[in-house]
Amino acid sequence: MKLTLVVFDGVQALDVAGPLDVFAEANLLLPKKDHYEITLVGERSDSVMCSSGIEFKVHVDYPNFDSESDLLLVAGGPRVPEYRPDGAFLTWLNARARSAAKFGAVCNGVFLLGHAGLLAGREVTTHWDHAKRLAKQFPDLNVRPDKIFVRDGNLFTCGGVTAGIDLCLSLVAEDWGHELAMKVAKRLIVYIRRDGGQSQYSPYLAVGPDEDSLVAKVLKHVTDHIGDALTIEEIADAVGVSRRTFSRAFAKHAHVTPSVFVEQVRIDFARKLLEETDVPLKTVAFRCGFNNATQMRMIFSRRLNTTPKHYRERFRADDIPRTNASEPISSSAQ
């Protein structure tokens, strides 16, 4: 299977290394005849300098690359939204992407696809920090900033940086099945998410390294009392601030309201139970603080575009031992 990854000076190293490692790990598990054959294509034929200072060797420059691709991906980088490629490159990219069986972009590499005229009327996503700019710059797109990755026909786009790993794991699963993708994910020590319907926002990403921050204190209180009702007043009192101050300060630092934050923590706890145990759905709902299984199902449908039952069917590892419904769970969701 022939893969083409388009790179350039200033590219984000993880936009390149993440996808490469997914396919390289898959190659270790596949017979040689089924290996992914990866070509790095650049503006010139020697190397490119990443935004972090790392250099990647380029296999061929784009004017000399006219091979067909099973998959063509364009990497992103910090300055891509402001980057204006020359017309020759955009003409080449348009032709090569249209001839590929699948094509797409990692992170904000989607801007280059837009400049190449490849996205009119399509549904896409990108790094959350660039989503508004993408929608404004290309108003004929349906930009989905709430998605980890999006498939629109043979077009694949994904969110920021490490979301490229999620995207490529989904591509491996599509090519060779979920079991192989799971093995690759385990080797890379990452979670596998087989659909893109999960928010790029995670409550754990909002905490940061300061354990004494307001958000960190709230996360600790919520995880320690995940099965409780958890009103805003109760949480504010637990972290020692007034309700009015709490709501304003929390939203400023976490970039979401307290209620959305708590709901996301509950979802993450429920996902862990669904992935790692076989306890009944009503027990999962009770342990995670949902009113009932029906409410949990409605929230899953709204936030993840799936139901708890379907989520378990798709993500539960086959080697997880059966769990007694009466066993307690840890207060740590990670």
C-alpha cells in the first residue's frame, strides 16, 4: 500500500512522526507483502526543518513525484494558516490528491488542501485553535471543531497534532481490522478511538501541571465524588470560593463551564468502565453520577455520536477479564 506524506520547512514534527510510527508499527505486524510503503515528498529533495528544529530526510521533491498513492496526507505546522504555497505546488497537490484513493491532512495541513481547491462543500476538522480561521477563510466548508477526525468520502482530516495518530489508527483499522489497530495502539501506548465523534477537549488537558490550580482542585473533587449529584454550589464550596466567582474563574481557566466539565469527567469515567468491564449499563450510569442509563445514553449520543452499548461493543478489549458488578472502581479515570 503506497502512502505519500507531504512535508515542508516549518512542519510540526509530530504531524509527521505520529502517522509514520503508526504505519511503521503496523508493518511490524503485517506480512511484508502487505506493508505500507511510505514516501516523504517535500519542496526540495534533501530535507526539511521542522518547527522544533528537527530535520526529516525527504525522499523526493514534488516536481519529480508523479506516482499514484493509495493514501496522500499533508502534514501541518504552526505557520501553515499564514502560508501561501506557490501555484506550481498547488497544481501538483490537486492532481496527486485527486488521483489518490484516499487523501487528507493532519492538523492544519487542511489549509493547504483548501488552497489547492480540494475541499469545496466538504466536511472537515482541524486544530481547535485554527477552526474559526479555516471556516472564515474557506466559507464553503463544513468545519467540525468538535471532532477528533472526520471522514467525508475519501477525504480524511483530523484535529491538532497527536490527533494524527488517532486518524492513522482508524485508517489501519479500516485496512486491516480493529484487532491489528488495537495492537498498534498498545505498542504506542495510546488509546484507540475508532470514530471521530469525540471532542478534542478533555478535562485532563485543562488541568495542566499546577495541582493547586482551581481547575485541578475541581477535577480532584469531581473524581473523588463522581457518583454524587455535584451541584455548582457544592463544588464552589469544596474549593473555597463563592458560586459567582467560581463560575467566572473556572470558565476563564478551563474554557468550558463547570457543568460541561463535570459532564465530560462523567463521560470519561463511563468510557473507562465500558472499555474495561462488563458491568451493566445501569451500574455504569450509577457509578458515574448520571441520573439513570437513559440520561447517560442521551449524553453519549449528544457528545460522542454513539450510545454506551455501541461504544462498549466497539471499544471493549477482548482480553479484559469479567468484572463483578459489585466491585468498586478507582477514583482515577486515567
